[in-house]
Amino acid sequence: MSALPSPPAAATPPADAPEARFEALTLAQLDAVLAVEQRAYSHPWTRGNFTDALASGYQAQVLVAGEHLLGYFVAMMGVDEVHLLNITVTPEFQRQGWARVLLDALALWSRGRGAQWLWLEVRMSNLRAQQVYEAHGFRRVGERKRYYPAAHGQREDAVVMSRAL
């Protein structure tokens, strides 16, 4: 994917910062992605999760600016829908509008593949992410009981959200 237009004013990097661009996630970038994943989540994806996704041909994109990894997403195409499996903004770049950029890119890619719907699960406790998704047109459509691993061998429910394209 080519470079994106400038992000909104709240997310505008310093004047000397390189332009943000999307690249296909490669195995060579996996160490950097895993380092972000470890910092961003209590139960991060493993190297095997990412390599399996790449081997399966899932859409996996990183958003970079110069040497900085701003975020990434992994999504799986279905018959007429796309399921967002992982979306992450690097912690030091959160609250700058990059999640919206990632979601816009995912929606654009999905429409280009003929998808009619985007689907995702999000932890019940992750209210901030739910607000971001809702602001991006996703609506809560259900729950998955005990979907996510949690502390002390427990499980956490997921909120299922979808967005019509």
C-alpha cells in the first residue's frame, strides 16, 4: 500500500518526522512486532500466532514512519467479510489517531476485496478499545463467554463487534 495522507492534526508528527506508510508484515519485522506485542498486552500473541497468520495468507500490515513501528494489524478474509484478528498501536504512539489510520486502511482493503462486513472481538474490560471501534462505526452485536485468557488461569468474556462496509 502506498503512503497515507497526513494524519489528523492531533496525530501530526514533528515537521522533520518521516511520512507514515504501510508495508506488508514480513518475518524480518517479527522481532519488532513481538516486542510491541509484549509491551501492549497482558496475553500477547506469540511468534507462532504471527507466523501461522502469515503462512495462512492473512492480511498483515505494519504502519511505519522511518525506523518507528507505529502499529500493525492482522485480518482474515472470509466469503463476504473480514475478521480483524489483531490490531495494535505501539504504546508510545497511542492516543495520537493511529488506530483510526489502521482501521481506515483495513476498511479500504476489505472493500477492495468485496467484503460487506468487518468483525472483531475485544476484551470486555477493554473499554478504551471499544470506544475507538464504536467511533469507527462498529456496533456491539454479541458476546463470547470465556474467550480470552486472563490472569491466574481465568478466562475473560469478549464483546463481538461488527461494521457494515
